[in-house]
Amino acid sequence: MANEKCIAKATGKPLAAYATKKEAKESAAYAKKKYKSKLYVYKCERCGSFHLAPKESKIHVKKNACPCRDSNGQPKALYKRKKDAMKQLEKSQAEQHVKLRVYKCPHKLFGGWHLTHTEPIDKKRK
């Protein structure tokens, strides 16, 4: 997957890909100084490279933050705010064409939100 090119949704052009986090951070610092752009660095799960994105699009998510697991037994992402979960839901639906819904983590101690592809239990009984 490392040879795949990731495409920007807004422009349809390939995203700049950086081999190291340090290299991406230097580019973000340059963009901030030269263009006053506030960017953050993220590691792409698709291609394995580092990309830059606008800070306002950042989604606050924690991995291994609660005991919830997905259908494959993997830890579920825990979104701190419902709006972050909704942002990820929209992104996933647009990119992967899957139907998802947001729900509150049942472990109140962790206080967050998850995504799932399953229907609510109440709807299944009808």
C-alpha cells in the first residue's frame, strides 16, 4: 500500500506524502510561517505516509481508551465529542460508502462516542 497515492477530496489532486513525521512537521511549520496556514500532521492508515490537514478538520479520537471492541475484537475508537464522531461518520460514509451511526459509549466512566454499522437493539426487535 505504500505506493498508493492518496487524493485530496477538495481538489482531486494527490496529497503531499512525507516519509517521516519530522519531515511533515517541518513542512507544516513552513506553511504556517509563509502562508499563515494552521496544519496538523497525521499518519495515513491507507498509504502509511504522513500527510498534512487543516487544524479545523482534526478529529479528536482516542485508541484503547475504553474496553469496547468492534466485530473483529479490535479496540473501538473513542471520540471525545459527538461532533468529532459525526465528522468521522460523514468522512467514512463519503470515502468508504458504508452506513454508520453514532452512539454514546456504554462505559460512562470513559465519556465518549463510538461509530457502528449495526442497528440499535430497539429497532431490531420491531
